Amino acid sequence: ENYTVVTEFVLLGLSQNHEVQMTLFLFFLLFYMIILPGNILIILTIWGDSQLGSPMYFFLANLAFLDICYSSVTPPKMLADFFSHQKTISYGACMAQLFFLHFLGAAEAFLLMVMAYDRYVAICKPLHYNKLVNRGICCVLVGATWGGGFIHGITLFGLSINLPLCGPNILDNFFCDVHQLVKLACANTYIVELSMFLNNGVVIIMCFILLLISYTVLLLKLWTQSSKAKNKVASTCVSHIIVVSVMCGPAIYIYGLPFQAVPKEKVVAVFHTVIFPLTNPMIYTLRNKEIKDSMWKLVSKYI
């Protein structure tokens, strides 16, 4: 029997106060206006500069593209809802938002693991770098991140679309997510919740642990490098660690505790849906001299 009788959901948003909503609108609009041009500029800079043809910059360009896609899932709807008295989203749009949020989020997590592998080979096996991380292998690894993200997203989508939703239809958040829909289910969903935790919480926790281990190994390896090489590689590793922490920290807080309500959930969700995509252009451009110089040349060429 099909229990799904809910045709739309009501989103409570971040605040019900009009003045607070307008303040948040200006704040998040500013963030969005930085995210999109910043990541587009990264992609154009890497594609247009032959000196940035190494695998590390190839992965960075793909990460910037993923950030553009990821930041287009929830922020546009959230910005539009600040001007809506009744914040609603249809059932189909809710499922689509849920799928793309986890599809792109997982793809980014897997791509960060690929970038950690790239740095490991570059530091620990420099003589075999061109063989282990050539252009063909890079394309396969990037394709695998998209494939892994798709499997992750479609799995959670399949679990969510089969939830027996009979009402109510109010979501205390500014977007649709799996654990919010579970709260609205009108039947026992213990097995579904466990499956969602295994596909969500365990995945992000394992990614975070593996990334921390890999960068710890790399930083320990730096002690054997020269001072100049140590500073350059340490700067790259620190940048990656910051991105990993900003991405995984809020996600672990929300998805890492199964069957439990998370305090301040929608406030924390802002970090991994709105703030996190900003870390890529900000951190990588401010901490990477080659990209900053190439960006300045590109901007100076047209302005």
C-alpha cells in the first residue's frame, strides 16, 4: 500500500521574524555572490594557464565545479523563501533537493580523499608520481568520485521515497533532508533509520578519519623534507585539512548520531550547505601563490 499522501512540505526556515529574515537574506546573498564568481574564476584560471596543468590543480578545478553545483541546491530556494509568507516545497522538489544534496556532498568528500591520495604520492613517492597520477588515472578517479556520490545519493533517495508519509508536513528547517522526513513517517522506521545512518553517518565519519590519518602521515613525512619544500607542502596540507574540517565537522554533528534529535540542527546545517562551498575559493586562493598570480593575470587581461 502506498502511504505517501503528502504532496508538499512547509518549511519553517531559519527565523519567523521579518527583520531577522531580511538581515539573513543580505548575509547569505553576499556569501552566494562570492561562492559563484570565486569558483568560476578558479576554473577559468586553471583552464587558461598551462602552468597550472598538474593533477593537483585538475582536482581543484573539479572541486570548484562541485562547489558551484552543491551551492545551487539549497541556497537559491532559501533566499527566495525569505520573501515568502508561506514557505512550501513540493514533494517532488523535496526529493530532488535531498538527492542532489547527498549526491554532490558525497562526491566532494570522495574528491577530497582523491586529493589526499594525490598529495601522498607527490610527497611519499615523487619518483613514481607521473606514473601513479597521470591524466588518465586522474579522469578515472574523478569519474569514480561522481559515481560514488551518485550511488550514495540514489540510495538515500530510494530509502526516503519509500517512507510512509501521512502528515503532518511541517519541516523545521530551510531545506529537505532524510532525517527530517523520518520524523514525519507514520510507521515504524527503525530499519530505514539504521540504513540511513550506515549510508550517511558512517560514510562521512570514515571519510573524515581516513583523511585525518592520511594528512597526519603526510605532515610527519615533512620532517624529512628540506625547509623550502616543507613550507610549501605544509601550506597545501593545512589548506586541505581546513576544508575537510569545515565540511565534515557539521555533517558528523548532524548525521553521526542515529535516532537522536540534534540541537541547533538548522543552524549547523547552514555551515555545510552555505558556508562550506565558500571555503574552497577563499582558502585555496588566499594560500596558493600560483593561483593568486594566475588569477591576477586573468583579471588584469580583461579589466
